[in-house]
Amino acid sequence: MDLLTPHLLSIGPLLTLVAVALLVLLLESIITKSEPVSFWTSVAGLLVSIGIAVPGIAVHGSAFGGMLRTGGSANYFSIIFFICALLTIVFSRDYLKKRDSVFGEFYLLILFATVGMVLMAAAADLIIVFLGIELMSICLYVLAGFIRGSVLSNESSLKYFLLGAFATGFLLYGIALLYGSTGSTSITFLTEHFETYASSRLFLAGIGLLIVGLAFKIGAVPFHMWVPDVYQGAPTPVSGFMATGAKAAAFSIIIGLFAQRFVHGVQIGTLLAILAAASMILGNVVAIAQTNVKRMLAYSSIAHAGYMLTGLAAGNAYGRDGILFYLLAYAFMNLGAFGLISFMEQEGEKHLTFDDYAGLGTTKPFLAVLMSVFMFSLAGIPPFAGFFGKYYIFVGAVQADMTWLAIVGVLMSVVSVFYYLRLVMVMYFQDTLIGQTASYSASSAAFVVLAALILLGLGVFPSSLLAIITTLY
Amino acid sequence: MTVDAILFFIVAAGAVASAVLMITGQNPVKSVLFLIVNFFCLAVLYLILHAQFIAIIQILVYAGAIMVLFLFVIMLLNLGTEEKHVDALNMKRSVAVILSCIVLFLILIAIGLPAAGTGGLPASALVNGTVETIGRDLFRQYLLPFEITSLLLLGAMVGVIVLAKKHFE
């Protein structure tokens, strides 16, 4: 056996995904009317990738001279990304037909972005982190502007691109300072020697700039300005993909840096706690004032970045495992909600306000029930999975003597119930408007139902997933 | 003061001056030309650090290829002298200047002004910059990042074509 083979075998899910992406690229260039072929190839490829990633969770290792971590958390995150990509691709097909933009390149870009995310989660070196972030972001910039005839979509793409490039500057500067102060870009080295360098101001400045760059990607306050506009203008399934996949990918890096060994100390813990509190407060309070459901979910995603940062600030295993649980649950509930919105949306970015959902409970009871499930889960009401995610995170904060942060989190969750349940109320207790239509295929409907069932399953049996999560790091 | 140090201060002053002139200039073509001056200054700084390969790449890729693209775009867009939007921007600009100064100040504190400039180059730096060492590292330790770069470029290419193509079939 030659030297390379064991390395290649250990990154099976990543290689499979890259192969699928390249296959779709080839199909696109060879076949005319290639869209259906690309669609089914992507779906099948993602299912196979999930199948390959699942058994690898139990293994822990590294590959390519310490460039990648394999198995464990890398595979867990990969599965989250594959699920996000799968749901996004399925939902977007109906949606793109409505917007007159059904092209196979869409699936290709989703696959490439997912490759970037997998690299971010597996990265054991800051160079891989940077390459993964760029691969993901460049694809997302294009996906946000995929509806080329729409001014909102163009605005979304350009805004995301300019601010994203700016944030990348911070990230790179941070990496440069870390290299300058330690002589290494290896995340393993940095976490092992964190305490040695923690007194170096150059090192701390590097960490600070790195946090700025990553906080932009997760949309935490005060680096959240782009979130509402970008999510509103981007094609609806893409907004869901950015809120779940891209956010989980950025979190995987932050967790890898600060929560592998819990070494971040008081300074960085306080910094993360402040970001968390600000995100929870601003996201939830401003979400109340929204009339557009996509903007409401955008502010809700800022708030959720805050909840998850709370788990990180806690700096203990409870908080970390809470985030890992919540990221998976959040992927299902948020993508489900964005999927349903994309079913309802009509040509020219219409039917996106709360009023357009009036009386949905009587006209389309199927969609209304599902939407209610996702809203209840986002609000953190048991028995849905959203509740347990928040529960673990807040317990982690209390155990870390950050009770104030947990109190802020619980209070803001109460505030959030108001706007999530407002949508449910509008659907069931207001008179129907005329002209409500929804268009979706059987496969999309099946996946939304599946997402709702998984949320219920995770909510009733959270310990089965948690047992796996505790073995990841 | 050694020759290296004297050269450093001259070139560094040139880099800062050209960067400032670039962002304050009203004419986009002039800005681009100052940017080229800036790139050349940076290349000399790399040379002082014994990073020959990076220095050459800096000139070939940035001052050469990327700058030509910049000039092409500016000429295609046919930009005249920029209209002054001073009223709307004045407030934002002063806030931006203050914030930038604060960031600069904090970074200078972090780096530790007196500590910088002492020491000199480590012995390994003398050979690290050659094409040979970079090539060896690139295809051994950094093989994976090197390969990922090709995916990144491919993804970017697909993206650009999707956005720029006139008619989709």
C-alpha cells in the first residue's frame, strides 16, 4: 500500500462529495437538458455521502500531516452539512421553477459550498480553515444572486460579497498575527499551547481578529448588519442554507479553537459572553417588529447565533454538547421553515408577509401544521428538539457561573415566543385572504414532513443523540 | 544602521505614502497607478526579508495580471472624475477615520512598539524564501491545501460564468 491511500480512505465523505460535484460539472457540460440529471445525481450523491460519514463518527484520527481531523466531530458536522445541502437542493427545485431560473449550476454551487463547509469542520490547520471559508463563501455569494433578473437578489449578492470580503480581511490578518506570534498555523498546536501564549498581546490580537472574522460568518451582533438584507434578497432555500449550513460551519471552527480543550480563559470567555448577550437581545427584540417572514427568520437566526455562543462562553462540555445538539436540530427546523416559505412565495417576491399567511390553517391545513411545528421548535417549546438544545446550553452557562447570561437567554426566549407564535396565530385565528396558493412537489413535501418528524423524535429521545455527541471530541 | 534598515525605511515610507495617495486620489486611473507603486514597494520589502519567490510573485501576479484587469475594468466602465458626494459622506468618513485610528493604535500596542525591530531575521528565514524550499513544502506538508486551491478556483470559475453568462439555455 502506498503512502497516500490511508489518508484518502480516512477522508471518504469529503472525497465522495468532491467526486459527485465534479460529476455534476461534467454532466452539465456534456448533456443538453441536464437539469433533471444533475438534480438526481446531487441527491443520490449526498445520500451516499451521508451513508459513508455515519460509521466514521466512532473513529478519531488525523490525515495529511495534521492538516485534517478525521472521524468524530468532523464527520458529525459533515452529516449536518450534507443534510442541509440535501434539503436545500430538494426545496430549491420547485422554487427555481417559480423564479424561472432552473439551472443545474445551482446544485453544483451548493455541492461546492458544502465541500468548503466539510473542510472547515475537518480543519486542523488555519490554512485549511481559510480555504474552506473561501470556497463556501464564494459559492454562497453567487447563490445569493442566482435569480439574475431580481434587483433584491442582486443587492443581496453584492452586499454579502463586499462585507464578506471585508470580514475575510480580518480573518486573514488574525491568522497572520497568530502565525507571527507562535510560528505555527496548526490548530492543534495553538490549543495545546494556548496558556503559554495567552500573555502575549500579539497572540491575543490575532485571536481577537479571528473572532471578528468568524462572528461575521455566524451573524453575531455587532457583525450582523448584512444578515436581514442578504436573507431577504437571496432565493429562499439559499437563505435557509446560509442560516443553517454556513452558520454550523463557522461554529465548527470556533468550537475547534476554543472548546476542544476549554482553554480560552476569562478574557475570551467574557468576550464571547458579551457577543452572545448582544446577539440574543438585538435579534429577538428587532424580530418582533418585522412584517416580512424572511426578515423575521433572519433576525431569529441572529438570536440563535447568540444562544449557541452562550454555550461556547460557558466553556464546559455541557455547553459544547448543547451547541452540537442544537446545530443539528436547528438545521431541520430552520430549513423546514424556509422550505415552507419557499412553497408559499409567489412570483416577484410576493406572499412573504405575515398577512399572507392569514387563515392558512383552514385553506392549507397540511402546511399550517408543519409551519407550527417549526415555529414551536424555534421558540424552544417542548416536546420539540429546539427545547433541549436551549436547555443544555443554558445549563452549561449556569454551571460555568454565568447565570446572568442564562437569565438573559431565558428572558429572550420568552420574547421570541411572541413573534414565532404570532405567525401561528395569524394562520389559525385570522380570516383567509383570497388568492393563497402554494406549489410544491411530492418529494419536497416528504422531506418537510421528515424534518418535522425528526424534530419530534429528537425532542422525545434527546439522550440517544446526546450519547453520540459526548464521544465526538 | 545597516543598509537593510535604511532601505527598509525608504521603501516602507514609499508604501505608506502610495497607499494614502491611492485612497485619497479622485481619479481612478491614478489610484490604480499608485496601487502599482505600492505593490512594488511591498515586493522590495519581501526581498529584504529574503523571500525572493513571494517578491517575484507579487510583481508578476499583482502588479502584472491583476492590475491590468483593474485598468481594463476602469476603462470599460469609462469612469470620469468622481463626483463629489462630500455632504453625504463627510460624517461617515470622519467616523471611519477615528475608528481606523483606534484600531491602528490598538494593534500597535499589541505588537509592542519598542519590541519590534529588535532581533533580526532567524537563520531559517535565509533559505525559506527560495523556490526550492517553497516547492518542497508545497508538495509535502502543504499538499492538501495546494490541491484544495484548485477546487476553490474551479468553484469561483463556475460562479463567475453563472453570473456573467448572457443567455442561459
